[in-house]
Amino acid sequence: MLYRLKIGGDDNCQYKNRWLDTWNHRMHREAGRIAVRETCSRPSLKSLWERFLYLFNPPNNENGNLHISQIAGSRCVSMSVGSACLEFELDSMNTLGKVPFDDELVEGGPLIFHAEPHVDKTTGEWVTCAIQLRISPEDMGLKPEYVVFSVMPDTSRTPGAPVRRRLIRRISTEYPSPVHTIALTEKYIVMIQIPYPLNWDGMLNAEARWLMDGVYEGNLNDYNTWQPERPTTIRIINRVTGEETQVFETDPRALRKGTHPDTTCGGSVMAMAPCGDAWPFEQRGVDFGVHMVPQHVGALSVNLGQLEKWRRWPRLATPELARAAPQAVLSILHAMQRARVPVNSFHRSAAIAGLARGQLWQEALAVADGALDVVTGNAALGACEKASLWPTALALLDELVLLNHVDVISYNTCISACAKNSEWSWAQVLLDRMPTNKLAPDRVTFNSAMLAFARAQRWQASLHLFEELPRQRLAADEFSVTAAIHACEAAGAWQLALAILQETSAPTQQNWNAAISACEKGRQWQRAIDLLLRFPAAGLRRDVISYNAAISGCAGAGQWPAALDLLSLMCQDGCERDVVSFSAAISACEDRGQWQLGLLLLSWMQSIDIRPNEVSCGAAISACRAEGQWQIALGLLFDMSQLGLHPNRVSCNAAMAVCESAGEWQWSLWLLSLLGAPGDNGMKPSEQSFGAVISACAAGSEWQRALLLFESLQDLSPDVDRIAWSAAVTACEKGAQWQLAVHFLSSMVHQDISPDVIVCNAVLSSCEKASYWTLALHVLRVMPDFELTPNDISFNAALHACYKGQNIHGQTFAEEREIGLGVEESRGRGPEDATQMLSQSYGCNAFFFFHIINAFEEKGGSSDEDEIVNLDVVCYNEPPVGFPLRQARSGDVEDWRGGGGEVRRFAMNIRTGECTCTGWPDNCFDEPKINPKVDGVRHRYSWGVIDDNGMLRLTKQDHDTHAVMKWEGQDVTRELPWQPVFVPEPYSNEEDAGAVLSFVRDQPTGDSFCVVLNAKTMEEQARIHFPAGHHVPLHGHGAFFSGNV
């Protein structure tokens, strides 16, 4: 809704409001409730089926409830986080529709999360930025970009006329975050990117809660997630050229030095997951609202005499339906209906089971339709479970709950269906909903839920359910114990697995095998063998699964003698060895360089008619690496075809690694081309493939080839692992390319890839070769931040760099600006430009913000001639949960303490890249406004609200002296103000000459009024009261437009 307050010169005030006339609003009004999906609301629908259908209707963001501004000096627009910019007429308040944009930005997809627009006070240019989720055919997905654009003042002032936007800058980003406000100076646009990216999991959780319960509680924190390990980035963009003049980032290393609360929490977590291309009912054309239509399928296997018996004794029909062929079941049911044989729940249940046996899922569900009770419903749920139609099962369960025809078996079947499809979140939801239906979970319930959690690798939840069994007075069975041990296996918690096994009164072979596997995953090969040897004492017989798990444990620890002993023991035990047994034993020879034994095992398994597979051959090839037996490795690779095997990516990677260790970079390149060649192998090179070849080229002094390969790898996969990065850095060191080495190191940090000592030593060595001692000392100093301990190589490289750079004593360079680890391009620059090659970092943790107060340029720096951009921002250490918006809507602010932010000024030197940050702590300030006459130039005052012992107070902030002046006439016990609007005095040059307006709510009565304050003294001048009982929301942003209306 738009609210307009017109204040005339004769003390006459006029108030008017009107809904924005949008398609959304019309739908809501016609239905008398929320009727369509929007960004933060969902329709009120009682049926899960109706809610599910709405999931396929995209949210209509034709709304404008956040920012109001004017394009071309007179065309009024209202905007929100959605994609729509709505134009309205100021006098009549009529909605004119969406702004008709006509430019290249329309083709890139919708723009979302518009920042509050800025209008240049001199030129009238209208500037803002938004996020555009462009479709990238190359990446087969969305490619988020920030789009900074403007509307020039010469745009037509005719309402509804096409508007052409001027693209200023596109900025690609991996984690798009909302930008609420920007700043405008004479030459620059200042934009802040916070580490608060879109949270797809949160969106799906909110969606899932609405789908299951009909209650939607989506808010800001559901749609985004706070990631303080990423930096907050300040971008300085040239308004004319669109170039990013400077990029400043908070130093992510500051975060590593502190501790942070765990983001995990207990309780149920719900996630909405896709269920295939279509809802199963749509796939089969079944609707619960349509009664069963008899179909004559298959031969009728009953006669009139049987039908007459069934009419007298209906129970005789049940076994016949159970035995009938699936194609004949519907014919029998149809015959029973025509012969007036009473069809009961047991008949329907047997028919559903028969149809499910023949995979006639649509027909099975149609039989249940219209006659749902506990027996029939459970049979239909069982059919869904067998067909893996878990969404259908959930919808059917919802119908059964509404009919009060549900029992424990119903829930167990649905949980089992979810478990088969790894839908652990729905299993948790169903488990939590059982008490609301006065049902107690039984052992089958817990076992099915444990299976769901185990398959999703949610081992904590699985173990929690196992521990809950005795509290529910339920005894664990074989399945329960095995599931719990498998959960321990996934977590590497071998101690807990052994404890569970020891506490089990009668452990089975399956339990023991799971415990051995847990020890294998936990690299406890001795304990795995000990368990294997204790089988006879427990009255159990060892099988091939037992031995294979123990041999795999030996392989992980490189214990080839123990692996060979177990192979021999298998023969003595009469246990048939398989390809997994030999492959694990060959892998045990791999780490110790026992390539001869690997070849012997490969021959042995063929002599006893066990055919090697790709894993066996790959392990034998890898065993050749330690001694550089590249000829043997290539021979094994080529001989795979004689065994009827095709070399795959794993075996080729193993051969490339052997060639790398032997310095045969040409063969590594050839193998890489073999992987990328078209053909029937269907193989593509992996990051490991590129990493091995890059390392081989680097070792062979072919650093140019290595970097070209690394560039190809980045084009192939945006998420390059540490091995490939390490190989690239080493190649730079070999080629004396210190700039690229530092650049790669900084890129690793910003992509959350922790470097190792080898990488840091390679960078130190490259800096030493270039005699660049400052960077060498800096890298040495930050190594502990990466939890790395410098070794002799590290210190020697740094000392040699200091010696070559004539810094004989190796002093630190505290007097120089720290060079942060950033992502700016560094290629082709020399040591004298090193301070400009990286994104500049400054000593500040990542911060959250809503509002920029102002930005301005001035001269400064050591020579007083450097260009300094000053930025005043209201900063938070983390997102304020709910801010005061939720409390302000309800009038409850008693629990809001310290809700405001801290005003900070960032002074950024454009030439040197230096940034200083000064704070104004403990002022709890936000919702700032300044005199628009000083927008973009140096200011002194701002007006906004502060938290004063739990109440919002209107204040005037002096940014030079840090003095705070409050509206003293406010009754803090009942009057709640919100963001002010500054109205400047027309012909005055004094910054605080004017009036401050704010909507205020009287808490006890709910009535609203507008207070008018003298901006200089904060004394109350007038109150404009709205009609009694008239509600004016406090949240949102207003604007002052001068002139006649």
C-alpha cells in the first residue's frame, strides 16, 4: 500500500492511501485471503495436494513494497526485492503498471533484490543495482551477476513511456547477496557485497514446512545464510567508464584466529527435494477425486458358482484375489461388483497387493480411491513404497490422517518409502508427527528412520534413534544394531561401533562385518584383523565380506604383509576369494612401492580364474609409482585390452602419476589426450588427471605448458582441488613466475582451499628468486593462520629473499602496507607494482549491513594529494535476527536489546589501496537519513533511530563530535517512531536546516501520527494525527517530493 502525506503552506494537511493495483493484489482481494505465491508468503490451503500443485507455480513478484523514488524527475516508481518496478501517478495514486523497460538488460533475465535507488542531486541520473540470475548454456545453470545501471535524466517524463537503462557494470559472483543500499559520489558508485548468499536449503525448508503444515514462516534468514568466513567486499566503480577502480575486502584471516559458534542445531530439519520430472499422480493420470472405473484386463478366472459362494461368504474371495494374476485382478473385482458381492477392505487390500506385484501402480491406487480405511490405505501405501513413489505415499498419508484412518503401520510404510529414496528429512518429519496422531513409534519405525539417516550419511541422527530405543522400552534387533554400526562407519567412529557390538547380547555375522568395516574406515587395521580372528569364538563363520573389509583396512595403512596373510587365511578357511579381495591386496602394495608383488598378485588371481577388473589393474599400475617404473605401468595399461577391459579414468590417472614421478611429461600429455579423445570410452579428464600432468610438466621445466593446462582445467571445472592448485604454484616457482605464484595462492584462500606447506614453500622460493623479500616475509608470517608450521625450507627461502633484497637482518615490514590475499589479476606486473596486484584487505572482520549513510571524496594520504573515498556505513557483526521489523509490526519491542548497528567510516585510498576503518561503538543506530543536499559530499549530520533501553528513539547524530541529540518530547513508554524523512529548507546552506518527519505509533491504542521535528534542535514542531484506529505500518522507506500535487 502507498501512503501519501501532503503538507501545504497554510497548515493544511492531506492524507491519502491506496493499494498498488497489481495482479497479486487482485487475486488476494477476490479470494479474501493470500491466494498466490509471493516472495515471502504462500496461500492458505488446507489440502497437501493443493499446496503441492502450487509449488509448480512460480512466485509472482509483482509487488513494490520497499523503495519509492522518481525517474526523470517526476515519474514515481515503487520497488521491492522482486523483479517488478511499478509506476504510479502521484496525484491520484493510481497504479500505471510495470515500468516498460526497453534495453538489453531485459534479455538477461529478471532483476531481483534492487538496491534503494540514488538520484544524482546535480544531473538527475537515477542509479541502482540488482542481481540478475542469467541462464548460462555453457554451465547448464544460472550464472548470478550484479548489474549496476542507471536511467538518464533525459528519459521521457510521459507516464508509461518506455524507459531505457544504461548498463554501467556487470560483476560476476559465486555467492550473490542482497544489496539494500548503495552510495553515490561525484565520480564513483560504492557498492558493498556482504557474505550473505542465497540460502537454497533455507528456502526449501520454509517451503517444506508450508507444504506439510500449511504454515509459511519464510523470512530474511530463511532465504540467505551468513558466511563470515567469506570477506565483505567494497567495490568502487567509476560512474562513467564502469571500471572497478578499487576492490577492498575484509581480511578473512582475522576470522581464523577466533572461534565461532557451531551453526548446527538439534531438532527436526526439513528439506524439500524434487521427486522426478512430475508428480507421480500426473505421470499415471490418477486423481483421488475420481472413483475406480472397472477395466476388463486379462482372462476372468472366476465363474458364477464362485461368485455366488463369495456373495454368501465374502471372505472366500480374499485368497483368490491374492493368488490371481495381476492383469486379472481388476476383472475379478468388476465381476464381484456386478454379482453384488460385498467388496470389503480385505478384498481391496489383496487386490492392491496383486496389482503392485505386477507394477500396475496406477490401477492399485485407483482401487484404494473412494474407500480409504486403515487396511486399504496401508495396502496402497505399501504399493507406493514398493514403487518408490514416496511423494504419492506422503499425499496419501495426509488424506488418511484427515480421515482418521491411520496407524503405526501407515507411518512405518511411509518412512520406509522415504528411506529407500534417501529422503531423510521427510522421515524425520513423519517421526515427529506421530505423537500428534497419538501414535507411538515401534521398533520398525526406528529401524526405517535409522536406514533413512544412514543412507543420507546423517550418522548423528541415526545413532540418536538407536539410543532412543531403550528409552522407548524397545529392544534393538539385528537390523537396529547393523544400522547403528554402519552409521558409526560413515562417521569414522570405530570406537563407538565396537562399543555397540560389545553391548549387543547376540551379535550376528552382519553386525561383526559392519564393525570390521567401521575399523577399516577409521584406519584401525589391527583392530579389524582382531575382530576377524575372533569370529570362531563368537560362534560365527567368516565370509568373503569379512575378509574383504579387513584386507581393505590393511590396504589403507599400506600393510601389504598382513594383507597377504589374510589372503592365505581365506584359502585355509575355505572362503572363496573374489576380485575385491585381490584388488584390496594389490592396493596394499601400492603405497610401499611393492610393484613386483602387485604384478604377482595380478597373475595369481588370473591363475585361479578370477578375472581382474579396472580397480585391480589401476592398483597394480599405482604400485609402480614409488620406483618410477613407468614402462611397466604403461605396459599394464596397454595390456588391459587383452583382459577384455577398457582403460578408464582411474587407470589412466594412475599411469599419469607414475609418469609424473619418473619425469616423463610427454607420456603424461599423451595419456591426457587419450582421456579427452572422442570414442566409446566415454571418459573425460578429471582434476586429478590435470594435476598429475601439470606436476609432470613443472618437473620437466615446461611451466608454460603446465599453466596452459591449469587454465584448461579451470575452464573445465570451476571448483579446482588443492592438488591441481599446488601443481600450478609449483610450476610458477619452476618458471620464476613469482607474480602468478602469489596470485594462485591468494585465489586458493578466497576459494576456501587451504594451502599446504609445499604450496607456501613454492611461493617463498619464487619470491626468493625475484629478491622480493617483503612478500616472502608476509607469506611466512601468515602460514600459522592456515594452521601450517614453517619448516627449514620455508625459513631458508625467506632468509635468502631478505639477503638478496638487501634486507640483511630480515626485519618485518610493519611500516609498509600489508598485502592481503585477494583475487585481482597480477600477470605481467613487476615487483614495483606488487602493492596493486591484489584486492586490498583491511583489518576488519566480515560485517553485515542494511544502510549506507553517505559516501564522499576528498584529498588525503601521505602527500595530501591522494584521492580518498570515505564511506559511512551502519555495520553489524552478524545479521540481526528479524531486526526490529517483526517487533515493530506487532508493537512488541521489549525483547529488542542492542538491535541497532555501529556506525563505521571506511577511508579508502584509491591510489595506494590503503583502507582505514574507524568505529563509533555502542550507539545502536540505524535507519539513517541525511540532508539530500549533502548526498555524495562531506556531511556532518545524520538522522535515524537508536535503541535506548529497548525503545526506539529519534536522534540526530554528529559524525564529527559523536554527539547525539534526541527527540526529548517523545513519550518513550508508548510512542514508537520509525525511519525519518528529511525535508531540507529550500534556500539555506546549513546542513541541519530543515524538518524531520517520522511516522509514530501509539502503542497502547495502535493509533498513528506523523511528528514534525526541527532538524537543528530536534524540538517538536507539530503532530499530524491519522484517523483513530487507522493502522500505518512502521517498516518501509519513504521519500520527500517537493512541488505541487
